[in-house]
Amino acid sequence: MVIFKKIEDLQNYLKTLRLAGRQTGFIPTMGALHAGHISLIDKARAAGLTTVCSIFLNPTQFNDKKDLEKYPVSTAADIELLTDAECDILFLPSVDEIYPGGENETRTYDFGYLDTILEGANRPGHFKGVGQVVARLLSITTPDKLFLGQKDYQQCKVLIKLTEMLGEGAPEVIIGDTVREPDGLAMSSRNRRLTEPQRVVAAVIYQCLISIESKQHTDRFEIVKKQCEDLLKAKGFAVEYVALADARTLQLLTQYQTGAPMVALIAAKIGEIRLIDNIIIQA
Ligand code: PAF
């Protein structure tokens, strides 16, 4: 794996690859890598692409600065994982490299409705920062395909919208399945901050999502939602949302729909750790 810290060096290298007819798949990350990230590298490699991974802990997407300070950093272990996964290129820029004119000088994007609900409503400014950094990273790496994990379902929708706004030359977005621990907990960089007892109850989020799916033909969503909220609270979570939405548009639903897929989404905090997860429900 070749590692670049400077944009110019990365771009020179990418230019030679393109001249040799190679296509690239880009996997943006904030580090603290786990099997979910590696599954995206595998997916890009399986598609025959040269894999470009970035590790950049983007300050502009943290509405809560304490969350940024506590975000796990494990660059040496990340490099080892990427090397084992046979990732081709790692881009490891500094904040100055990404925002040379300061964080406010880089263009931002308006995601409209998508930024008003769920993560957007609970983390004001978060998607503005995500859009800002991903647009910047795409302008640097100009990949053919962009790989994202379904675990951040709303982020996937936001970034599909971003690529539409960027227009010609923007990469195709490929979404990889959520990778789960044996008890169902979605893999996340934040999981490593969980204490042992918190880790044990964390899988309740997935159990709630499964119950939302399994009760779609027998119960009203408002009843199932209340049961999930009660269970999560009883297990010590502070619930931010238990929601159901149209899987294509993310329009929130108050009841199960038929004829079009839905997505059930949960965000809840256990202690200081905020966890999110979702599953797609076929109608
Ligand atoms: O999902 C993440 O890790 C981040 O939001 C991303 C897409 C790398 C942008 O910083």
C-alpha cells in the first residue's frame, strides 16, 4: 500500500494510474477502522478497482466537540488492517491540507429535507460538514466509484444527493451492507468506547429493529415504536429516535406502508456513546 499525506503527490500517482487505464474506488473514513470498512475495501477490489482509502478525522462534521476529542484514533493499527486487506492507496492528510483557507472557506452544500430529519435534526450542522469534506475529498481523488456503508443510511442518501449536485464526473455511489457482531450490534468505530456492561446491552438496538420488521403485519407501528423506546430506556439508553421511513426518499412514516420498501432507524445513547443503526424492511 502506498501512503500519501500531500494532495499533490497523491494526484500525481493517480494520474499515472489513470494513464495506465486503471479505475478507482474511493472509501472515505475517519479511521478507527473495523470489519465494516474492510468490507468496503473488499467490495471495491472485487469490482476490479484500484482502492483509495482516506483517513481524515473531519472536525467540521462534529456538532459536539467533545465527541471529536474522544473519537478513537488508531492510525498504526488502521494501516496494518488496510495493508492486510491489500488496499492500494491510503490518503492521510492533515487538517491544513484539506482546509488550507480555514474550515469556513471550503464550499458547503444544502441537503434540504434530508438535513431536517433524524441525524440532521439531532446533530445540527453534521451533514453540512460531511458534505463539505466528501466534496473536497472527491475533488482531490476524482474516483470512479464511491463506497459507503449502509449503517449510515441517511449519510448515504445525503452523499448520493451530493454526487447529483456535483454533476458530471461525480462517482457512482455503491452501498455496502452493514457488518454486524455475532449478537447483531452494527460495527462502528464508537463501539470501542463502550464499557463491558454497555457492550452487552448495545445489541438491544438491533433486536428492536428486528422487532419493527417482524411485527409489520401484526401490529401498528406506533405501538411497536413505543415498545422499542420503553425497552431501550429500561436497558439504560437515552433514546433520540425510533423511526420508520420510506427507504427511497426517507420520508418519515407514521405507519407501515405496503408496496415500497421501508427503513427502520434508531439512534440512542448509552452513557456518552451515541449509537445508530438501521435495517431495510421489504413491504
Ligand atoms: O462515515 C464517515 O466515517 C464520515 O462521515 C465520512 C464519510 C468519512 C466523512 O468524514
